[in-house]
Amino acid sequence: MSLLKPTVKTPFHIDFEWWKQNERDWHIFLRSLLCSEHAESFADVEEGQMIDWVDAETAEVKPVDGIQNALMSHCALQPEFASERTAMVEAVFRTFLVNDNSPMSAEDLSKRLGRPADTILRTLAGPRVYRGLRPYQVSVPAVEEIGV
């Protein structure tokens, strides 16, 4: 984690690794967000079952969590997934799901949600981590990884 204090321009994302390390019931929570169609189709699927996912831009095939993929590629795009009445942390979380978890700043989130960027930043940058919403950090490969 960076020691720099986040600003309204700092990008955030859902850190699914944080979820795996800190929330025992993260799969149950993600299941609760599935639309009725996918809730039924994933009823008998084991937690953490991976599927092959193809990146539309790079054609790279990656293993991804099946429930997480269904949630992000279909359920989060349904009109009833979020509304202006959705609580802020929940709205931010769902916005990242709709946006394929692409990093977004408090300013970006403010424009999408119609809520003050400073309020969003205070919530996301506070001492408590809500729903794995954390600053996005680009990982820098180690010297061994880049062949130096």
C-alpha cells in the first residue's frame, strides 16, 4: 500500500485479493448480486470455479471466477442493478462492476453517481476498507521478471 494520501484524482478499484484475504463470505456476497437468471444457473456451481475468459481487446485467454464474470458481464448491466437510492459504498462498488473494475477516481465516480467527489474520497480513503474498494496500484515487475 502506498504511503501517499489519495486525492480526488487517485484511481480506485475493487481489490478482489483483499476480498479473498479479509472476507470469508465474499462469494456469498457476489452471489447475492446475481440477477435471477444467473442466480439459478450458478446455484450448483462450486465457489471459485474458474472459466476461461477472452479479453476482447488483446484476445488473451485468462482464467476468471465464473460468478464474478457473470456478475460483471451481464448482471451488473441490468437497469435494476443500481439506482439513485443505492447507498454510496454500494453504488461505488456496483459502478466498478458495471465498468469492468476499471480504475476510476473519486472525480470520475462523482460524475457517474451525481455525488460529491470529496465525500466519495473521504469514504474510500478512510482507515476502513469498504468492500475491497482501494487505491489502484500498477504493479511494477521485479528486476528478475524483466530480465535485467
